[in-house]
Amino acid sequence: MATTVHEPPRIDPERLPEKGHTGNGGWGNFVPTDGDLRVALDYSPPPSSTAIWVVLFAVTMMFAAFTSALVVRKGSSQDWQSFTLPPILYLNTLILLLSSVTLEVARRRVTSFMRGIESHAENPARWLYITLFLGLLFVAGQYVAWTRLRAQGLYLATNPSSSFFYVLTVTHVVHVLGGLGGLLYVIRKLSRSSLRKNALVATARYWHFMGGLWVYLMVLLWFTL
């Protein structure tokens, strides 16, 4: 029985990457301070970039349903009791908006670092840690707001207005915790020099959405409560 021997594939020298070109989407290889060469990966499977839009759409629909239920319940209710929002919520709003600013700075610094534009001596994760701290501070501030309401005798089942307040704010905090998990993931991948560009962009996009959503909720609660 005859055996067919296949010739090895030939490599066209003209199609080889140019010297110094990393081939990873323009992010480039970077050398850390310890001198070891590491590579930042730029490619992510297409579903990873699409998934964030699916998540944001689902969250939008959820809070749109909550908004509709709140408006209908208040319009048809005679036991609706308005109350003053805890002042700390305004401070929390500033903290969350500031965290969006620091995350955008972090995104640009990390991108520049991976492209070799920023100095290798500068820690590109510094602004990520600042964003993480501000996010945790926001969650702590929300807990303080809930304790202030409980001190006034306002609980989840006290009144329809307090029920909607707890449902909206707690649900938002749960999603913020998801964003904090995304930040931890980015920081860990960056420390291992295996961060993908799409992961950083998706995390930033989600976090900015959480900030915009909270501003919307504050306006909604201010006008309805």
C-alpha cells in the first residue's frame, strides 16, 4: 500500500512580521522593571466583547421595569409616604462619578504602558486600585444610607416608597459589586501580564454605565420620594 508523504508548508518571507512588530494588535510587548520580557494579549474571542452589551441591555430592561412599577404604584396608591433621602447619597454620587474618572485615567495609562509610551517605572495599576477603593467606599456609603433610614423606622416593608428605595439601591449595589469583581480581574491579569484589551474596555464600559445608572436613580428617587 502506497504512502503519501506531504511536504511541509513553505513560509513566504515577505509575509513574515517585520522586526520589532509584536503582532498582538498594536499593544506591543513591554519589559517590566525586573527585566523579564512579557506579552500583553490584545485578542479576545468575539463573544467577550458582545457579552457586555447583552449584560447592559438586560440591566437596562430590569431598571426600566422597576421604574415603570414605581410610577404606576405611586400614581395608584393612597398610602404613599414621601421621605427625605439621606444626605450621604449625594456624597456617594460624587464618589461614584469620581471613580469613573479615575478608571478612565487608568484605562489610558494601562494602554500607554502596554504600548511602551509610559515609563516602565510607573505602576500602571495605581489608578485601578484607586478606582477599586472608591467603589468600595461607595458601597460602604450606601450601607450607611440604609442604616440612617432604619434609624428613622423605614424598612423594606414599612411603606411602598421605602420598599422601592431599598429594591432599587440594593439591586444597584449588587451590580456595582459585579463591577468591582471585574476590576479585581483586570488588576490580576495586569499583574500577570496577560491582560486582554477587550477585558479592560468591557470593564470600563460596565463601570461607567453603573455610574450613569446611579445618577438616573438619584433623579428618579428625588422626584418620586
